[in-house]
Amino acid sequence: MVTKTELSKLLKREFATTLKVMRAFPENKLDFTPHERSSNVRKLLSTCIFEMFLMKSLVFGEHIDNSIYKTYSPDSVKILVEDFEKETSDIVSKLEALPESELNKEINFAGRKIIADEFMMMMLFDQIHHRGQMSVYIRLAGGKVPSIYGPSADDPGENT
């Protein structure tokens, strides 16, 4: 089990990195996809927000209207970025207010039982996976890939 303090620190750091990548998307390329079987930018960015909804619902017990998964389709990267900022800030606040023992509770997801902290880590790892996809999409869509864990060809990073 990861402690609430460790999880909060990790989420803050990784959410900030994902946000930096999301902001790098060219605004006029929301429907860009590198292949017909790949998700477009809108869907890829939306997935990161949906994962916040899943955490709110399953870990924090908040009622989420399931129709949002079918109807959420913002018209700009800017709105997606703003929604991601709002949702991730909310997740961190809810986590920090949550009793540590609640991270040990068992939740049901996709027909299986999983411990809450493990579920949050799984959602974070999936976000990191999609962030890797995003970094490829950015370059293919003509944007500049930001520094993620170190310099990119377009961004020397904060420490250089």
C-alpha cells in the first residue's frame, strides 16, 4: 500500500506533467489522429478526464452521471485542459481530506475487486501511458513536445 502522503505527492507531480503535455497540443488539431484505428486528440485527452471521474465515483463515492462518458466532447483543447485542471485539483483535495484507512477499502471495477489505492495507481499509470501517446501525437500534429522526465528535442527542460 502507498501512503496517502506519497500518493498525493505522486498525483500532483504526474498531473502537472500531463497538464504540460496537454497544453502543448495545437488548438486546431483536436480531431487529429495518426491512424484510423487510433483515438483522436479529443478522445485521448478526454480519457484522462474520465479517469478522474472514475476515481471520484469509485474511491470517493461521488455520484457521476454515466451519460457524461457518451456526451462529453469539448470543442477545444483549452476547455479540455481547464477541465483536467479542475478535475485533478478536485481529486487531490478529496484525497487529502480522505481518512488514510479509506485507501484500503475494496472497490469494484470492471467486474473485479481492487483496493482503492491500487485503483488510483492504475488510473495514474493509464494516464501516463496515454501521455506517452499524446507526446507522439503532438509531434505528428506539428506541435512541440515538452520536457516530460527530461529534455525533449523541442524543450531542454526546466533544469537546463
